[in-house]
Amino acid sequence: MPRRQGHPAQSAALILLTCAIFAVDAFTRLDTAIAVMYIVVLMLAASAWPRRAALALSVACVLLTMGAYLIAHGFTLHPSPAGRALVSIAAIGIATWLAVKCQDTLDRLRQRQDALRRSEAFLAGAQRLTRTGSFGIKVPDASMVWSEEAARIFGYSGDAAPSMERVLERTLPEDRAAVREAFGRALACEGQIDFAHRLLLPDGQLRHVHVLAEVSRDEYGDCEYLGAITDITERVEAEQQLHASQIQLAHAARVSMLGELAASVAHEVNQPLTAILANAKAARRWLGRPEPDLPETMAALDGIVQASERAGQVIRRIRALARRADPEHRQLDLNALVTETIELLQRELERAPLALRLDLEPGLPAVVGDRVELQQVLINLIMNALQAMAAPRTPARLEVRTYRDGETVGLSVRDSGPGIADADSARLFEPFFSTKSDGMGLGLSICRSIITKHGGQIGARSTPPGSTFHVELPVPQEAHAHEQ
Ligand code: ADP
């Protein structure tokens, strides 16, 4: 309950005024209900004094009115002055009742005002802490309001008035079209607005913000937007750093994988070189004859050209695996990627007796992805399968399959190794989980992060004898629509 503490001078003035009214009422012969003047005193007291004091004053006024009557007329009943005194007492009673009600209403109003001020302060504090500002846009006239934090996010002082021009002024030029478009949709009242864009502040600082606004209706049924704008710079930068370190890690793993595959890589490069050498020797032989055989020489030279092109291709692919480059997402034929990878791993596959089965579904729709990263996943799964089958227990069988499953394209690698222990299955894809004495335990966790970035899923299950690792990648919408 708010406290009223009348100023001493004001209280003294009220008491004096009360006495003056009493004196006029008791000692003059004015023919009016002078005591009604007490109402003025009561009203002033109600606004300055606590309720008890105001009530006490009201009782005092009633007593003074009666006292004045007794002084002026004694105990005899004079209808007219007695009537005036009764009117005054009734008026004082009603005024007191009204004043008390008014005090209650004022007290409640003040309480609400205090609560509102407190909650505004909490809200402002919470907005500062969460770096989230609020705003509103009235649709017919595009008038805007925003909170102090929203103004600060845009790099203005807290009391700057919001406007579309101010928002655009701080928006990164490349993102202005998107912001204009979102604003246009808001002005057409086209439903929820949810988008992220960047700000460029006058000091050169780049900020990432996320805007979320919902449609609501004001009391006239007009469309208006209430929304929040959050400064997500820290989150975006952390994500960018994470992304960069994931790329670095994947690259480091690829390079170390290439080291492990040195024999296969050498074999891949050697194959076209051997063909070039054989064709060159043949061409020399055909030319060295007493009568040079030109058609045969030409065929040998064609062979050299083809083998050189193949060598170039092999080197380009191996270099792509070794190079550190940002992933490039393109349309890819998964079957071609499998065939190419099997060629690269030929030597590894030839090391031990192994039955290899390729089961590639023809006519698979293209997937969108980074060739190098997806190849890294496939190499990892095949190398793990080969390592799992290294101990000569059962005949080694490796099956690589591609398939279509609804709106996804799948790839599975099945081996006849020892399978996956129940206790391990939940941890296979965790970083640094390895059951190998020389294992780093990063391969599968890198595979998972690559596949997740591609919008797909990777999993493993025991399929006795052995285990099956499977990857599902989404078929792009256009390819899906095109097929239908
Ligand atoms: P690393 O090969 O360095 O151990 P990975 O992340 O590639 O790291 O594999 C993690 C673990 O998953 C392996 O140590 C192994 O226990 C298990 N694993 C992976 N592939 C297979 C497989 N084909 N069969 C059985 N276990 C497997």
C-alpha cells in the first residue's frame, strides 16, 4: 500500500482551514450550509493524508458541525439551521465515503504503475541480457515502435525513433533486398516473418540478427506485427568457427587416410603410367619396322593419349582429396562415386582374399553434395570394413549397395567381420571412440558430421555375420518433382 505523508505545513494549513470554517459556522449568522466547506478540506486531506487521518478529520468535521450548531442555537431545535447542519453532516459523510473510494482507486492505480515500472525494468534487463529487442509495426501506416535494446542492436541510441529507413541504413547492402521484401510482406499482412540478416554498423562492425514477428490484430481489427529481434552474432561466429574446424579436421583425416592408402594411390597412378609405357614401346616397334605400320602406331599413340588423360584424372582426384578446400555442393551420381572409390581402393581390396559384391541400383537420382567429402565417408566405411575383416575367421565378404528409398538415396557397406557389440553400438559415432589399438576414433564421427551437413543420416547395425553401415541422403526436391 503506497504511503501518503502530508507535508507538515500543508497539514497545518488544513487544520487551520477546518478551524476557520468552524469559527464562521459557529459564530457568524451566515444563512448557508457553511459546514459544506468541510468537504473541500476533506478532499484535500484525502489526497495528502493517510486514510486513518482523513477518517479522523471527517469525524472531527461532523463533530464540529454539531458543535457549531449547539454554540449557535443551543439544544433547541430550529428547523432551518438544523436542516442545514444535517445536510452538511450528510454531505461530509458522502464526501468521506467518496474520498475513501477514490483513495483506494488511486492506491491500486499507483500499485499497478509501480508493478508496470518494475516489469518494464525487468524486461529491459532481460532484453539486454539476451540481446533481444522487441518491436511493433502497424500495418496501414507502417508506423513502428521498438524497445531500447532493439535500437541499440541497430547501433542507435536507446531513444532513437524507429523507421524503415533507419533499419535499411544499418542493413548490410547485400541483405537490403531481403529486408525490403520482408517489410513488404509485413505491409501486406502476409503471416509470420522469420528471417536472419546482417547489419553493418558505422564503426564497421558486422552483426547477425534474427527477426521473428507474428501478426496480431489491434482493437479496430487492423493488422499489426509484434516481434523480436535477436543479436545472434556470437552464435553465428561460433558456428562458423565450428564449421571451419570441422573442415580442417576432415581434411587432416583425409590426408592421414591418403597416407594409409599410399599403396593404392601409387597403384592408381601407376596403372595409366604402365599403359603409357607399353603403348610408347609398341609405337616405337611399329615405327622401327622396315615398313612402319602407321595405323598401329596411331592406335598406340591414341592409347597414350587416353592413358595420359586417365593419369591426369587420377591425379586430380587424389589432389582433391589432399587439398584443403571449402566443400562445393554439386549434383553427384552416387553409383559413379562408388565405382571410382572402389578403383582407388583396388590395392587394399586385393590384399586378402575377399569376395566383393557391388549392387548398384541403376537410374538413381542425383544427390547434391561435395564429391570429396562423400568419397571420404565411403573410403572410411570400406577401410573400417576391411579392418574389421582383417582377422582370418570367416570368409571375407564385402558388399557395397546403393538403393532408392522414398525421398532418399541410400548407400550401405556390409562386411562379414565380428559385428558390433551391443555396448559399443551407441558410441560408434562419438569422437575418440575406438576399439583398435592404433585407432584415433575420429573416422566415424567425421563421417557423421559430413553426412549431417548434407542433410542425411548415417547409422550402423549388426547383420550377422558382420555389420552394415548405411548412409541416407535426401533426393533434391527438383529431382523428385522431375521424376514425378
Ligand atoms: P577408428 O577406425 O580409428 O577406430 P572410427 O571412428 O572409424 O575410428 O571407428 C570407431 C570404432 O567403430 C572402431 O574402433 C570399431 O570399434 C567400430 N567399427 C567401425 N567400423 C566397424 C565395422 N565395420 N565393424 C565393426 N566395428 C566397426
